Amino acid sequence: MTPPPLPTPAAPGTPVQSACHGLGLPFPLVVLDPMPLWADAAEEQMPPERTGGGVLAVRWCGAGLGLDEQAQSALHAAADRAPHPPASADELAQFQATLGDDLRMVALPASAILGPWAQPPVHRSAGCR
């Protein structure tokens, strides 16, 4: 089995990082609040809540796994208009409503954030954690 191609590197100085959750492939994201205070809400449509041990991020979930121009532009735009922490639940809900179909606000454990997208992780046989 041939491994998938590595993602296209982001431009230098980009806020875009890579993450891996479970056994899936790395995906691009921008971290909105690096403090481990967040947890995903019970309902998928709700924004994450300030009760938990994860960092708040916006992840790309559109077509393709690489960081193409569309993904990079969308992530940069989301990072630019994101509310500054600590954000209220209303601010997060308003922000989430602007994300569209290809971006999703999530709370991930800090260990899922792997670093700059320009330096993708080495694929291990056991998968990413």
C-alpha cells in the first residue's frame, strides 16, 4: 500500500498548524486559544465550552487533505476574525456561524497539535494520537 502524499507546505510565518486526532491523517488548523480550557459541546452544532482540557481551534474539513490555496485562505480569514480569548459563548456562537461548511471549531487535546503545517509529522504504523 502506497502512503498518501505529504501535504503541501504552508507559506512561512503562517498561523496554520497540523493536528492528528485518533488514527486519522493530519489535518490543517489554526489555534484560537492555546490554553487547555476547552471541551467539545454535547451537540455538534454548538461551539466548544470553557470546561475541559483541550485547546480551541478551527480545523479544515473540506475536500482534500493538503493545504491548498482555498484551505489556507479560509483558515487565515478565520484566524483574523476570531474573537480574542477569553471569548464569551455568544461571541463563539457568532463566530462559528461565519465559518461555513469547510471549517469547524473544535476543542482538541494539546497533544493532538503537531506543529507548523510546513513540518508534517512522520507517519507511524500505529497512527497518530
